Amino acid sequence: MNDAAAKAIQADLDAALQQAPANVGIAFGFDLFLAFSARGWVTMEDFGAAGTSLYKGRLPAYQRTHFAFVSLDVPDEDFEVGK
């Protein structure tokens, strides 16, 4: 995926997050997850159970607060917010 396409999708994702509840998770298609990771937009962050420090672990995140994961149900270059 080229930079222009990645930035356009990032703008769409950021707009979708404006309409979503705080800290909602994001399901990424496989290729999009790799593209965001390669650009440093998905990083490893500390998350705990129910927003606490209990059972804390490092997980992939977008904007440091949104849990990011790959879903085989999402097309390769697409995303779903909070579903």
C-alpha cells in the first residue's frame, strides 16, 4: 500500500473514531494492519483488565488508546470500529 492510500484510510479511521465511544477497539484487515504497523501508527501499549492495571499486558494499539487487532472478517485494506 502506498503512502497516499494509507494516509487516506488513516483520515477515514480518525473521522470514524470521532463518532465512536472513547477507547473503542479497531478491527483491521490484514494488509491494513501491516501498513499501519510499518508506519508506526500501530504501537505496542500497556492495557489492563477493564481499564485498570490488573492483568496488565502489552497489546497493539492505534493512537495509544484504541486496541488494534487483525480480523479475518474485515477486507484486507479496511477496518471496523467498535464492532
